[in-house]
Amino acid sequence: GRALPPLAALSQVLRLERSRRTAIVFPLQKLERYLAPGIDTARFRLFQPGLAALQRAEALFRSDRGHPIDYVSSAVRMDHAPPLALPEVCFIGRSNVGKSSLIGALFSLAPEVEVRVSKTPGHTKKINFFKVGKYFTLVDMPGYGYRAPQDFVEMVEAYLQERRNLKRTFLLVDGVVGLQKTDHIAIEMLEEFGIPYVMVLTKIDRASRGVLLKNVLEIQEFVKESTQGCFPQLFLVSSVEFSGVHLLRCFVAHVTGNLPTVEAS
């Protein structure tokens, strides 16, 4: 099999010195010390699992003979979607937000899993389903932005309204540019259908600290003031450096009911 990327496994992260370790596992907390005094940081730490929960979640994303992780199928219409057997999470976001890279990073401990990347941004018109053993299904939705949101809306609207086993939608936002007009269309759809979702800021390795802080605070304020269904804590990720990937695996395991208790400190 292919060699694992550095820091893809928690055991590699645990060898780092403490501040670097925190920056990889909890990138949002790393930003706390640069905030002006008096800014409420409670929403930086709502989901703060301990080591045992992180390790348990990682085991779900590590394939072996008794626990296969497979690409199942693709669907262009909902009647082509696989049956509603397992809890499901889906990932949506603008074309070029880094969705395929993030799903690839989440599945990096199962190198046999191939995440299909469209050569031309905005051309992925299929919903791709990945089965994680007998535990849950992870769904890669078409990107929106170029030709979307019209055809995106038609397909995704049907999916969001019909998938009874959908536990959480992960809305990916580019950490360099923050929320865009097309993201607001996706947010309005999720809010209208009452779908619980969480925002994930991607490409944080490409954003300067100032830009990242500005985007984090603006989005947190927006979530607090203008949303009902969004989880109040943002998740920050870099698919290159694996920052936030271990925490996101843990949150996926948690929302799909595969972590009976998450010990928050």
C-alpha cells in the first residue's frame, strides 16, 4: 500500500511537542491567544474530545479486513442512491473549496479508497457514496459555484429532503476568502429544510493568521446572529498539514452515533 502522509495518524501527532500538537488537533484553540481581550471563546471549545475518543474515531477511519472502507456508488438522481441502511453525513461546498482533498485526508488511513476528483471545477455532477464498515456512510456532494447553483440546487435539494438517515451536513467554506454569495444560497437551503449542519473552514495553511482570524470571527458572528441549524463551533482544517482532520474524524464519529460518550474537558 501507499505510505501514509506525515501526521495522518494520531500516533505521529503525539510525538510532536505540545504546542505543535495542539495546533494540529485543535487549530481553533491555537488562534485564541491572538484574540483581543473580552472576546467570547466558549464556542471555540464546545466539542473538545479527549485522547480516547480521538483514538476510537481514528480506528473507524482505518480500514482492515474486518472493517472495509469502500466507495459504494454514484448517483445522478435520488432513485440511484444506495438504500438508507446506515447513518449518513454529507460534505458540500463551492467548487474548488478543497472538498475532495479533505475527504481524501479523512480517508488517508485507508489508502485503497479513491476519492474521485473532477478535472474541471464544477463538472462533478454526481453524488458519491463511501461506506465506512458497518458504521456510517460519507457522501461527497457535487460542488457549486460555476454552473451552479441551479443544477446543484435541484440535485442537492432532493437529497437533503429525502435522506432520512442524514445526521449532519458539513458545509465547506474557503478559509482564505470566507463566506461567499453562493455559500449563503447553500446556508439558506439548509436552514429552510431544518437540516443540522456545521461549517468547516478549509485551506487554513494558505491563509495568513490575520485573514483566518477575521474570517473565523465574522463567520462565528454570522452563525450566532443568522442561523438556527448550524453548530456554533467552527471546524478549521488543512488537508496538507492535517490540522483539524483528527478532530473532524471524531466529530463525524460522534454525530453518526459511533462515540457513545465524548468526554469534553
